[in-house]
Amino acid sequence: MTANAAFWSVGGAKFSLKDRGILPRSIHIGYICAGWLGLIVSGVCFVLPAVLITGVGISLLAIAFPGHLQKNVET
């Protein structure tokens, strides 16, 4: 089964990227197309970009504003 056929068999035309269940669907399609390895690869490829973008964004904020992310504690 091709990835395109797997997508349409899992969700049909009503599913879009704005839907809340896109992560489980994409992982399921990876599982259908390539088994357990496809499940793992599709999950990592779906989640990793968001993690990296968020981590880089927070890191850049911490570099740009060095003292603002620490909690103020009076002694």
C-alpha cells in the first residue's frame, strides 16, 4: 500500500493538518507503510521539528535577555 492510499484509507478527505488528531494518524500511516520502523520514523519526523524550533527559540530568548528568565529570589 502506498502512502497516498494509506492516507485516504485511514482518514479520507475530511482530515486536514489543522485537525487535532494528525499526530496519531501520521504515526499510523507510517506503521501501515513500513511497520514498526515506519511508526518510529514518522513519529520522530513529526515531533522533532517542533521540539527543535521551540528549543532554539527559547535558547535565543535566553541569550538575548540573559537575566529575565531567572526567578527573582530575595535573600
